[in-house]
Amino acid sequence: MSAPRLVLVLGDQLSMDLSALRAADPARDVVVMAEVMSEATYVPHHPRKIALILSAMRHFAETLRAAGWQVLYRRLEEAENAGSIPAELLARAEDTGAQEVIATEPGEWRLIEALQDLPLTLHMQQDDRFLASHAEFEAWAEGRKSLRMEYFYRQMRRRTGYLMEGEAPAGGKWNFDDQNRKPATRDLLRARPMQFTPDAITEEVLSLVEARFGDNFGTLRPFDLPVTQEQARRALTHFVTRLLPDFGPYQDAMLAGEPHLNHALLSPAMNIGLLSPREVCDAVAEAHAAGDVPLNSAEGFIRQVIGWREYMRGIYFLEGPDYPRRNALNHHRALPPLYWGAKTHMACLSEAVGQTRDLAYAHHIQRLMVTGNFALLAGINPGEVHEWYLSVYLDAVEWVEAPNTIGMSQFADGGVIASKPYVSSANYIAKMSDYCEGCHYSATTKLGEGACPFNLLYWAFLDRHRDRFAANPRMGQIYATWDRMAADKRARILQEAGDFLTRMSAGETV
């Protein structure tokens, strides 16, 4: 019999319909899965993220064995562990006599390049778990002056048929954002995401993570995340029936001590392969068709999946391996310790970072308009911001995290994704949250004692980058407002903003 081929399954490829598995023969080939330190430490991942992936991997290996596959599985604690994915493949090739590797394309350029450097014959398969292939995205992008998500999203709606009435969008509009910007109020009856009790496999992983990564930023226990496909599907059903109906109106809202609101928390399961984007969107579309979910909620959620999620992957692979290192605004300030839990007087940042520490989770507006907005206004090095997001969030895989951070959040790609930077003063946070109530700073104070740093930094950012943004048609009125201010007021704003950043960089509590 000919030598087996090695079938690589990575920790974010935990899908039974993975293209590498479809290209292999369980009667001949062997699956290789490995928990390796290089993947656990290339950034300082949150302990909950490490535990999620390791537990899901161990459960998936059992699923593969039950389906008839031979699985060569290397645990992190094994003495023979080679430490990296390429080294593990070479070790398994030596053990089995294999000369060929079948792999599904990884979601990070660094791993693609590492596999391509192997002295083995590599058969790289497309990752067709996504709804848009690289070729389809490239064809859409070809010849366009700007690559705006909205137009890609409309194409995806037409192609998938989700929420379409023939050639027209359901309800006569492509999106319902005007109905989806309500601030939330406290509701003791609001459902929570489904929680799962760790089994013996997960408990073993939790003990391992505590021993190996106990000093990493983040709280590990209690751990209640879905780690199998069956659990993830139960979480999907729970979301669609209990939380989705009010998802739309409150998807941008923020409340102190209420980290979840009506959000799904399904992106970690999707991004490691326990759920497919199609089954998630099917469930949402079917609930709307049955009259159980209003159109604005169904559309708002489906847009996150077939719009933003697919679009971000398309941008990541279209733009190439250097994308995470871009810095169009030339920002070089170091990421301040408050992002790692140091005390801050800013209630919004304290809430968002504290929630991130405890749950490895924050929803898209907390990431974009609190932690991301502050980093952009303060001129933080986007590479450091990127590594922080990649480290601390459960769903952070580089193909989706880097475009969201480098492009959408930090404008470090110079406008590939966003037509203008996502910056705001304290007014937006005060409107969409209760964070400002009782804060050390005042959202309505623009200058002097108690002035919110977001107010000062907002104008300082615009002034600093005037040459780039003054001609932007979406920002002209903002600059006109700045220009109408008295010269001495503008000077005070810039002075106080500079003083704040100096104190922050010096390590003072701000």
C-alpha cells in the first residue's frame, strides 16, 4: 500500500466538510492535529481563547475518529511536541513515511507561507466554508475606484437570495440602519446567551491553560462556551428564538455591566468552524420568513455575516501579507497600559477593557467606537492595536481581525475599507451608552477641568490630519465647525489634548 498522506486540520478548521478532508481518503490518509506553543504564543492570547480552541480541537478529534478517520493528535503537554505546525508535520511525516500534505488554506498569511516552505508536497485546498471565494471577490473588486462593503453586500444578497424578493431587497431597502441605532435600557427579563457546563475534556484543558498561561491577560473561569458543533447549534437556536427579534434596534447600544444585550456571541464558533455562515443565515432567514423576527433585525444580522465577515476576508487576501503592518496616518504612540487593565478614569474604556478581560468578548461598537476610537484619536501605533485585538478576543483570527482593526478602526490602510476615519467625540458614547453617567470626566465639557478626553482628542486628531481629511466631502462640515471656533479656544483644545497624551505616555492614570 502506498504511503499515507497527512491531512492537516488547524484549530480554526473544525468542520466535517473541510475541503482537506473531502480531498483525502480515510482508508489511506491520516489526520494531523497539533496543539503547539508557536500558535499559542505568537501573540499573548487571552486564556479563554486558548481554552476554547484547545477544547474544541480535542472534541473534534473524537468526532473524526468516530467517523472513521485515523487521527494523529499532539497535545500541548506531550514531551514529544515539536512546537510548531510545520515541525509537527515533519515529525509525523517521518513517523508514517508520508511525503504529501493535504491542507485547507489557513486564514493567516504567516501560516500559508510556513506551509509553503515545507520540504513536502503540499496540496492546498480552497477554504470553501466561506460564501465568496477569492476569485469571486477579486472579480468584484476589479476596476473599482473604491471597495465599499455596501456594494459587495448587495451583490452577496443577490447571489445568496437572502431577504430578496425577486431582484429587489425585501422591504424595498438594502439596509435598515435607521431603525437600528437605539440606546438600550436595562431589562431584567432580557435573555442571556446559552451557557454550557464544561465536560471532562474541557476541564482537563482548563487546568492545562491555568498552568501554562495563567499570567496572560484575561480571566479563564467560569468557562461556559460551546466547544462542539452540537453545542454551537443549540446556541444558534437559542439566539434566533430568544435574542434575535430585538437584535436590530439595540445592536449598537452599550450598557455598563450588560456585556451581551441582544448579541449572538456566535462569531467564535463560526470562526473556528463549529458553525457555517450558511447555516447561521439560513436559521435567521427562516425565522424572518416565519414571522418570528422583524426584517430590520434579520437584515442587520445577515449583513454582519454575508456583508462584513465575507468582505473582511476578501480584503485581507486581496491586500496581501503586508496589510497588518500598514500605518497610513504615521501613528507611533505606544499602546497604554490601560488596554491591559491598568486603572483609568475613563468609564467607557474601563468598562470595555474590564469586560474584555473577564470574557474575551466585546461587541462591535465597543471595539470600534470605544477602544478603537480612542486608539485612533490618541495616535496609537496601529500594529500594537492590531496585536491587542488579535490577543484578547475569542473570535480574533487574523483574516477578519486585521481588516477590522487596520482598515475600519484605525484607518491605517489609508482608506481601502473606510471612506473616512471612524472617530467621534464623547457625544456618540453618551448617546449610545450609560457609560458617561458618574464618570470622572464630563461628556458635555469641552475644555478645562473635567473635559472628556474624547472631546479634546477628537479635535486634535482632525487638526493633526487636516491635510489628509479636509477635502473629504463627508468631513468638510466638521472642519468648518473647527474653523469657526475662536483661535484661543482652538489653541487651548490642542494644548489640553497634548497635555493629556503626555501624561498618558508617561504612565500616569488618565
